[in-house]
Amino acid sequence: MAEAVARGFISGNADTYYKEGITASLKQFGVTDATVIATYLLQPAVLYNAANYKESIGLQKWIAFYGQGLDAFAEWRRLDYPQLTAGVSTVLDGKMPSRFFYPGTEQSLNGINYKLAVSSQGPDLLTTRLWFDVN
């Protein structure tokens, strides 16, 4: 623990880490111009909001996970940001999916554990909340 603090991993400013994370993400996508990055970071909608860190971090992680749909989906469920609504042609009665189905192979090759999981988690439906999704 002391080593982690000494290396700066634990103590620090959330706003600084937030900006460093966004900067690293932009650089990963090929945005390296310091002026462009600074201009992005100074936008009112991008500024870190300590009172609602989930919104700030959730939106930027959503953007950072462009092209990584499963990661973006997991983070969206974890932080509840960005605020998304179901499309007009949804097949889930206006609800957003909150999980994936278990694959058919899980049911056929691991039926006993599949049934145990469903009995403790709830129905194997796209709208059944997962254990960590408490909101």
C-alpha cells in the first residue's frame, strides 16, 4: 500500500486522473495535438463534476469505448451514464436491455448450473437485472 501511495496510484486528484484518462484515450485514437486536447477538456460538458462523477466518467468511458461494444455496455450498466433510452422500434416494451441471454450451449451442456443461476438471478431475459445492477 505504501508503495502504491509513493508511486501516486492512490493519493491524487480525481480531476487530474480524469483528464489524464481522456487524454490517453484521445491519443489512442490518434488525437495528439495538445491544443485540440486542451480545447476538448475545457468544454463545459467535459469538465469533471465531482458532485456527479458517474456522469462525467460514464460519458467519457462511453466515448472511449467506441468500437468496444461489450465494454461500453458493461460500463453503461455500472455507472448508469450516459442516459440512454430505447429506440422507438424496440422489442422490449420501451426498456433497454440490461444483460445478454445465456447461450443455448450453456443450457444444453451445463443445464444443472444454468438452472441454478437462473433460479438465483431471475429469468434468462434481456431485461433481468444482474447482481451488480442495483439502481
